Amino acid sequence: MNTVIEFTSCPSCGRQQTALLLPPCTKLATTLDLIYERGRASEFSAVDLSPFVDPDFAICENCAVIFAMKRSTPEAAAAYYGRLFHVIEAPLPFDTLPIPERFIERSTKIARDLLATLSANGVLDSVRSVLWVRCNAGEGLKILRDEYGLTEIFGLEYLPSLIRHAKEVWGLENVEPMQIPEFENPFPRQKFDLIVLNEAFSHAHEPATIADTVKMLLAEGGAAVVYNEKDHSEILKSTKLFPYGMNFFHKQIYTRRSLEAFLELCGYRVEELPHPTIGRPTSLKNTKILYVLRPDAGVTPRLPTEEGPSMALAFQSWWGAHKWNKRRLRVVALFERGRRGREKFGGGEARR
């Protein structure tokens, strides 16, 4: 069983002034639910799932970020992408080629619209080299090569099948596995004009480490693009928080203001652009964020301290009214019963 890392301070601003959102006995077991439904529980007997069963969500009273105090180890994160992802994300069969056509079509549209928005706002001007972090099957890199004429394009991705598609189907040579849980640069090129980050900060064990890594890899005058992060001040108004935030791999959730404050704390000047696949920034349906970041040590962070109480209340209200609440507790009881059975009888599938 892996050791659980407990964070006593906010992973975004470092302050220890936090408030517990949910009692420690509250169980959030979406992942375990899916594991049981598909009869795969014994595959993960060696993985420490406790941070995802009882993650102790807290809110930082300084920068209003909601985060899980209990964190999985890097080994558990690797198990997620190695095995758990294929359980959680079914029915999309990412294990083998060919990648489902509907996935390629959707991610290609997102990448094309994203690049068109960046181009229209001058972000791609003078860009010669690009690093795309979590590049999926390389759709954006292919577009940069075929439609924008760039040759210095590099990508990092977790899933082997997506890497294979990028290399074997589209001939993208510089796509490599992404280090878990954060990322490092495996390429000979040490600096990039543009770094594209696909939902990097909510997934990160240590989001400040991601921000510092990006800063080191940016060429002088370069920029980073943050996209597909979600505004949870809007998501909390719905009943769809689990698929869009609180799940196995997300470590913290942001609002627009708290993400901007975090990035300013890390020394970036932040420019917001409308996310092209959703709509206007003021639309209630627009829960996705698109930021352009440029290193600037002179930025004064604007901490959304006053946002904390309202976010805490919204989170607690959402959880108390959610239809999955009682079902989670039942699933956790089944998981614990199956675990005890495996320990007593030496293995075997856990069953409902």
C-alpha cells in the first residue's frame, strides 16, 4: 500500500489558513463505483485509493481554491493512466488503435478553433517552436504543421495509444510520454516560443511546480496558453460536478478569479480570451477558461479572498443536494467488504 501524502497548506498560494469543506467521514467514491460496475476491483488491490475515497476537501481562505488535502502518490497517479483510465473513460476504447473517429473529430475541432482564436489575437505571431502538454493524439500539432507551416513542434501525452496515433498515423516524430504526475522536457530543444497546457493545473499534484517548469521552458518573449480548465463557480450551480471536476485525478478546482490569482502569484501576466468551443465568457454555459500567460515579475496578485465563503457554501449546498450522495456511501461499503474478503481469502474478484 502506497503512502498517502497529506498537504497541510494550500497548493496554490502556500498559506496554511484553510477551512474544511466536508466532514472527514464524507466519502466521494465515483471511481470505486465505476470499478465495481465493471467487475475490475481486484486489478487495483495494490493501488492506494484512500485519497479518492476520503480526500478531505478544503478551501483556502486566502486565494479561494478548493483542493483535496489528501493526495495520491506518483505511483497511484501512474496506475490511473496505466489502468484506471480505461475503466473510468469507457466506452471510449483508448487502449488500441484505431482511436475512435468521433474522438479525433471532436478534439481536432477543439484544436483548430483554439489555434484560430490564438492567431486572431496575435498569440501565434513570430512563433517558431511549440510544446503542447497533454496533446491528445496530436491534433493541434498536425494543424500547426499542415496549416501554419511550423516544423519545430513537440508534444507530451500520457496514453500510449494516443502517442502511437500521433506518430504512426500523422507522422509526428516529436511526441513522447509525459512524466507522471508532473512533466519534464525530454526533447533536445530547451526553450519554446509557445507552450500549450491542456487542463494542466487542476490535475497537478503541485500546480506551482507546473507554473515554474513552464517559465523555465519559455523562450524570451514567449507565452503559455492555458485551456480546458473549468470555472467551478458556474459548475457548482449544476448537478454535474463529478464528471467536470471532482473525480479520481483532479486535485484542485478553480474559479476564473482563483485561477487568475494563482497564476499571478506564480509571476505571470494573465490575458483572458473567450473559449472558442463554448461561447461568450459571460455565458452560464461557458465553464471553460482560456488564458494567455506571459512571465512578469511585476504583477501584483489580486487574491479573491471574499470569494471563499460563497464558494464553500456553494460546494456544501451542492453536495448535500446531490442524488449520488447516498449511493456513494453504499458503494464504499461494498468496496470495504470486498477488500476484507480479499484479505481473508487471498484474492478473487469483489462482487456486488
